Amino acid sequence: MKQLNVAVIGQGRSGLSIHCAHLSKDTERFKIKYVVDPLEHMRKNAEEKFGCETFAEHTALFDKKDIDLVVNATPSYLHVPYTKAFLERGFNVLCEKPLAKKVSDVDDLIATAKKNNVLFAIFQQSRFAAYYQKVREIIDSGILGRILQVSVLFGGFRRRWDWQTLTEFDGGELMNTCPHPMDQALMLFSKDANDYPNVVSMLQNTSLAAGDAENFVKVVLYKDADHPVVDVQGGYAYAYAPYTYKVDAEFGGILASQKKVQWKYIKPEENKPLVLQKESLHYRPGLMPHYCTEDIKIYEEEWEDAGEVYGTFGNMTGAFYDNLYKALTEGAPLEVTPEQVRRQIAVIEECHRQNPWIYGEK
């Protein structure tokens, strides 16, 4: 098995705690060759933990000929310029989310990758989350019939005071937390990356955030009767977050957390034909007013993530890198494509346009 040399740019929460944490264990397939971080103590930590060479500036990697993959885990506002710089120089790049805040930037990155014949991937690991895979499986089975609405809630209740509360650094929960549920939600809206929804949104900044960016996100995606209405919420202004997923459908529904999925449904073929009655239900003597009632069999099922086939939360990263490794070594298609992420960025850009009290001229 070929071992790929990886350069990781950034040793923050993502670069160190997600990417390097995985790569340092997946040593049969990956080797952390270089690490870039402006902080000396983080470079020293990487040298000691991973046995790699480190640099303070990403430009030090430009002339390296032994890099198979660059992981861009820098702060959000550096995702586009750093990714483009490496794509232009012929490097394969995995960029952290959020990829960008403008569709034009995504188009530029896609074109740059194609021009230089390199792989360009975006780290949307929640596509591989066990609970989402299960929800997707139930919907795809058809037992629920037509999907009417999908509600997704990634919420908590706390205060925050770091750089991701600032719009100047491309912070805010729409671009921080919500790329996870938004990626999932758009795939439930339509698997076609070229099928774009209409968008209605509300973003709010509250005193729970030290900066000026939103910590309350409400986005509704809709189009027509052939698409479900998709409701996405995220942030840390939610004192109650009773579910991660709630799906309303023709024959039943789903209620899911990240640990447990419950679903109930009827089997239409088991029920007697539904006959419309225009007359009052108490149309003849001896009948009193009443509602439509009948005995109908409802099936209920349940799933918990412990020990099941999709893997648990911590394996999302592993599943993403499984696909990425095959793409780099075998030419396998990416499960998460730049074109799919482009649709997400189009939604984000429209939300920013609709909320000028946060994203207007300053």
C-alpha cells in the first residue's frame, strides 16, 4: 500500500485535533511530512508528536517535490487564497470547511484545479456521519413515501468569544457550524448538485457572542412539490435542541439525534381503500357527530449507533479519508465534490445578502 506524504497547514482545532489526530494513526496510508503554523510552540509540538519538519510560513512548501496532499486547515478567511496558491503550483489540496463565502471564488478554485490537473477536495466529513447515513437509508428505502419536510438542528446554548465570532475573519455560525448540516440537508433536498433551492433566511447576533457575527441561524430551502421543504437551524442560541433530524413524510416520519434514530410508518397496501364521503359523518339517524377514526397498524423501528455498520461519530474523518485515499491512488470519484459544495456556498452567499444588518456595508 502506497504511503502518501501530507503537509498540514494550521495546528488549530481542526488541523491538530481532527486531521493530524487521524493521519498520525493512519500511518499505513499517510505520513505527516510537513506542518505549517505561525506559533512556535505549536510547531515544536508537531515536531515532537509527529516527527515532521515544520515551517512558520506556508510559502516554504511551494518548492517541495515530495508532497502528495496539502491539507488547508487555516482560519476560514485564508481558505480561498491558500488553496488557490497550492492548486496553482500543482498540489493536490484538501480544504477545510467553510470553503468560501462567494460562488465566484469556488468557480475560480474549480477552474484552477482542472487547469493544473490536480485533485481538489473539501472536508465535509459529516456526509459520513452514522446518524445521517441511517436517515438517508430510511428515506431512500421508500417506506416513508414522499418526503414533505426535513428539519435539521445543530444547536446548543453557550457563550463564545473567539475569532469565529467575527465577520472580518469569515466567522459566524452559518459558516462555522452550519456547513455540516447544510451539506447533509442539500443532499436530502436533491442529490443533483445542479439542482439549486430557493432560500429564505434569518441570521441573528446575540449577547452570547463576543463578536459581530451571527450565533442564531435559520434557513429554509424550498422549490416545488417535487422537493421537500428543508429547514436548517444552527448556532449556540438554542436552550432546547430536542432533535438533530425530524422528517415528515407521506407515510410516516423520522426523529433522530446523533446517537439514536426512531421512525414510524404505515404500509398503505395493508389499509382498506380510502373512500371520500361528502355527507356529514352523522348523516343518518342514530349517528352522532364524530371525527374520522379507524384502527390502522403503525410500524415503529429504532436504531442506535453503537456497533453498527456505519461507524460512530469519530469515524466520520476516517470514512472521509478512506474515500480521499482511493481518489488519490486509484482515481475513485470523490463522495463530496466541489460542485456539491458550490451549491452550499450559493446558499451561504444568498443568506449573507438577505441579512444586511450583519453582512451589509460597515
